[in-house]
Amino acid sequence: MKESSDDRVRAGEVRFIPLSVGETIRPEDGSGRTAGSFFADLIDDRGIELNDKDILVLSSKVVGILEGARVRLDDVRPSRKARILGRVFHKDPRKVQLIMESGRVLIVVPMKWIIRIPSVRRMMERRSANPAAMRAGFERTNSYEFVVSAHAAYLDDAGIDYSNLPGGFVSLLPSDPCATAGKIRAEIMERFGKDVAVIITDTVVSVGRVGSQDVAIGYAGIDPVTRVTFSDDLFGVPRSGGVDILVDSIAGMAGLVMGQTTERSPAVVVRGVDYLPEPEDEEGMAALAYPPGAQWRMAVYTMVATVWFHLVDLITFQRWPRRSV
């Protein structure tokens, strides 16, 4: 039964409508069809009537499977460098090869060492459905995480996914997620005649916090950020904020609806977000990333300013103040 078109949201209200599948999506499901046609069929099958300015949020894993970004590990031929790195860091050299092909490793997180910190181990045990498997996993199969900077995000193991796939397969991220989102958007618009936006998400580790969340790694048809920095606030004072990452906010909420347990909703229709169209003068995820080469200078400037702060703090010869109000 078609969902009623009377489901238009009230002002200020946002709806998240999951698109569920009956069976697990397998690598062979992508043969002979595009991701756009798959999600269009899913929208039809679930009886969703799209509206203009709806947003279709898609799991990068499913998009990768449907777009052919799935790899049989037996087909990967690791290089000598991958074999050496794999041996040293206890990782499958075939997976190391795929990580190296996805981008340069920025940092290596030694989960094997971190999980041995008693306070961290106890905290992780409280958050695990199987503490014994968690400890064994970090000691062996996930002992080191290679973090790669790509698509304006920091991706552990380059975003390569090993879970919820048949044995011997991994799924890769699309090489150009924004271009992929653009193709899917074009097929959806042609099929339904509605002006919709598309966001492709992936799960990343939250820097400074325990756990992970969904962020956007690709988009089409939507301005990814708000652009009101140093506009006047409610009291007429220019504010330094105002560049909010809109696509990440949408991705995070959609990730909850997609489900972190059953994982049977690879897509979500988001309705009610007032967004601007995608700017023509920006290129994909570059809109969310700092300019090439600037990050290292920013890091150096930040380190210098931090050292300077602590030196000045030291020569004040006064203890850090307590709350006075």
C-alpha cells in the first residue's frame, strides 16, 4: 500500500523513513544493476512517495556492493611492502594492500596496547556484548588500526568493511563517493520526477570519544554546510560559528534509523530538512576538507600556540582557578 502523500511534515519537523530489506544484501545482488535502480526499486516496493527536497541517505557498504566495490580477498595479490607491514602489524597482507591502494596511512592506533590499560579494558567490557571476544579481537585480528585520511574524514582501515559479508569478501568505499551520489540522484530523479538530494554515509571513530558514528563521505544535490559564520546573532553580535556540517548531522541521525544491530535498513528517506542546493563552484568533499597542505601548517601553529600558552601559564606562578560563579 502506498504511503499517503499527506505525510508532509509540519514546519520545524523532520522525518526519517527507513527503507528495509527482507534479506541480507550479498555481493551477487549487484550483478547487472546499478545502485540507483536498486534503491529506486526499494522505494517502490516499500510504497514511499517521494517529495521534492527529500534526502535519500545510503549506507556506503551497500552502495559499494551494488557498484562493484566488493573484493574477493583471494583475488588480491599483496606487494612485498604489504606482506612486511602485515607481518609486523598482525594484519592480513591482502587487507593491507587494499588499505595502501585507498590512500596513505596517517596514523596507526595500537588497539592491542590500548586495550591492556585496565581502565580502558573495564570500560570496553561494559560496552561489549561479548567481552571475551572483544579482548581476543583486539589482541589478534584488530590489534592495529591503520587510519587513512580520505573523503574529508579519518577512516580506520580506509573504511574497508569486513563485517556482514560472506567469508572471503570485503567491501570498499566508492572511489569518488560524490560522483556515485550524483549518478544515484540522477536515476532517482528520472524514475520519480522529484528533486531529491543523496548522501552516502560511513561509520567513523569519534575523535576524543569512545565509539563511532555515521558521517557523510559523499553527497549530491545539497549544500553540505551552512554559510553564516560571523553573521549577527540574536543580539546583533557577529558569531564565530555558523559553518555547520549539515550532511554529517543528517548522516548521524539516519545512522540510528538504519540500525546498528539488525542492519537491515540500508537507506533512509529524510523529509523536512530545509537545505540549499549544491554549489556549482565547489568540488565534492573538498568543500568539507581543509585545503591540501594546510593541515600540517595548522598542526604546527597549534603546537606552537599550545606550548606558548603553557609557558605563560607556568610563569604566572598561580594555581589554576576554581569556579568562582
